[in-house]
Amino acid sequence: MPEPVTRTGSDRRALRVQRGRILLVDEDVSDLQLYASLLRDEGHSVDDCTTYLEGAQRLEREWYDLVILSQGGQSFQGQPLLERAIELDRRRPVLVLTRAVDMRSYLDVMYLGAHDYLEKPPAAWEIVSTVAHCLGPRIASAQDAHKRSGKIGLVSS
């Protein structure tokens, strides 16, 4: 029978790398607060803002595992931010949320490089699941790097 595995306090902190750093941009304050709270409850670090300009400024200054942005209507006011996020890191997933779902917008968003496109308001399980799917490869790579550096590991008692 395998011995039980226990984690020390430092191991628990190291394991937090499994959660992502997320930039969340939504002009609707109630949606922004709801999504930010939900993602924080899941253990993610979330920087939230209500304007695309502020989102772009944060994107230039900070590093994020994932960008979630509202489409901002059928004219897609969030498009420059989507383009800049992908320009800065082609492997970083961008999730676009919209109230105005239509095939043309979907195709435009996906063609520009978005990872996924969800109708607002997504159910809690849907946003949690989609974020986990988006972050999976990035978090696995970061976790592998930490393992190789010896900064993450489990301690047997």
C-alpha cells in the first residue's frame, strides 16, 4: 500500500502555480464583478477593468496567462485589445464574451485568434470549465518548469 503523501506549507504555495493570472475586461460592471468573483473563488489571480484602454495598458505592463474580454457589441470594440493580446503572445489564449451572438462575429473573432467565444452570461460551470481548458497547456508548461527547477514537489511523511 503506498504511503500517504502530505504537503508542507511551502508545497501548497508552490502548487498555486496550477491557477492562472487573468486579465478580465468588461464594460458591464455587474458582469465584471460576477466573473471576477467566480474566477477568484476558483483560485485565479484576476486583474479586472471596465475599459479597453485600461485593459491595453495593463496588458503592456503585466504578464497574463489568459485574457478574457467582452466583445462590446456587434461593432466589436474589444477587437484592438484581442489583436494586441495575440500580438504580444500568440500562445496566450483569449476568451471573448458577447451578448450579440451571430455567425459573422464568431468567425471574425476566431479568425483573429481567439481561443473561444461564449454568449453572456455564461453559466458558472461554463466559464470555469472554459477557463480551465484555456489555461491547461500554459499551466502544465509552467508547472513542468517549476518541477525541473526543483521548486515544486510533494513531501512524504
